[in-house]
Amino acid sequence: RVLLTSRIEGGVAQCARAAAVPVALHFAQAPGDLKVVLAAHADSPWLRSIVWDRAAAAPLMLREASLAGWRNYVLGVDETDDLEAWTRLGVAGVVTDRLDRLSARAGRGWVR
């Protein structure tokens, strides 16, 4: 599976219009008004996901995005305990640099 994202704000929207693969917003910091940001991208069928840096991924923000129909992914999850915590919060997936630590969890209901 492919999910394209970028920290370059305008680049993501441009890719969403041009690409035939899912594209994700990327938040290094929590946006001031998440509803406004999501509404600005409501017309893009390929842009329905958010990649959050761990520090920006507050449970209330994740819930708000989910209720608005967005899938949440968290960047920087490298420990099994962290993976379990994010799983309980209902994220669709994680981005990790430590697949060696988390690979035992894959295939047991985690990969969506």
C-alpha cells in the first residue's frame, strides 16, 4: 500500500489533485483549528488521511479527525508499548523506523 505525504503544505494538495494514490496531510504540530483545515480539503477524494507527528497527535484531535471521516497515522512509533497505546486510540497505522521491534505485531489485526 502507498500513502503519499509531505511536510510541504501546498505540495500535498497538489499531489492529491494529480496522483491516483491516497495522499495524507502531515501535521508536525497540532493545527489551530482542525475543522477549518479539514474542511479546506473536503473536495479531494484522495486526501482523506492525516499523518501526525507523535507530539501533535492528541487523542481529542485524533477523535475529531476520525469523526470527520479521516484516517489517522502516527509518525515516530518505535516501541511495542507505544504501538499498543496508539492501537487503543484507533489509529489506522503508524510510521516507524524500528520495524524489527514492531514486526511481530503486524499480521495480528494491525495492518489495515
